[in-house]
Amino acid sequence: MSEPARNLPQLLVQAKRWFEDALLAGMQAAGERPVTAAQAGVFATLDDEGTSISELARRIGVTRQTAHQAVHSLIGMGLLEQVPDPASGRSSLIRTTDEGTRVHQRALATIAVIEGVLAERIGTPAVTALREALAESWGEPPLVEVP
């Protein structure tokens, strides 16, 4: 029995999973401590000067509680730290430690290699077109009605 054609959201999720699996496997092979996809997502969305947990949750698309758990596990691993927010006495920011910065730099280098593998497999023009299409502004999500 043939598999039904997948729609674009399913294909995007599959592609994201492919990158995450390759990144996490590559990092483990390099001797880095394993992290979850959610923990990797925290690193991908952190600002250099620090980011609040609420903002991280919004950027990753998870609940504040889920972001909080990911952040505090990374703090426990020594990769992140929580510091007072200079703009607000009641808030704190999450930022990388020196070790977290080292690991993040390795992850970025690993992603570059993975992108190179993808270019070898599907062609550089396809990867360039994919990057350009995903970087385009898509505008607000449409409100559609299906008859």
C-alpha cells in the first residue's frame, strides 16, 4: 500500500527532524553531552545579552513551563546561567556560559557541515532556493475558508 502524499507542514516537520537528528548525533559523536531538541532550541533563540524565559518560550513555540524546564536543565549542565535583568529589578535573563558558548559554536559548525551534506545530496541550487523561500516574509497567517 502506498503512503499518501505529505502536505507542506508535514514535509517541513520532517526536514526539521532530519536536521535535529543529524545535529544531535554529530554533537554526541564529537563527545558533547546529549541534549534534547527543546534544549537545542533554547540555544538557537538566545540573544547574546540574554533572553527571558518567557521570550524563549514564545520564540521556540512552547509553554513557559516547558522552556523553564529546558533552561534549568541546561543551567544544571553548566551551559547556561541566569542573571538579573539590568532593565528590570524583578526579572532575570538567561545567557550562555563560556562552556555554553563553546558548545554553541561547535553546533553552528556542525550545522554548516550538515548543510554541505544536504547540498551534496539535493544540489546547491535546491538548498539555496530552499533557504531563500524560507527566509522570505510570508506575512500574517491567512484566515481562509474552505467551501
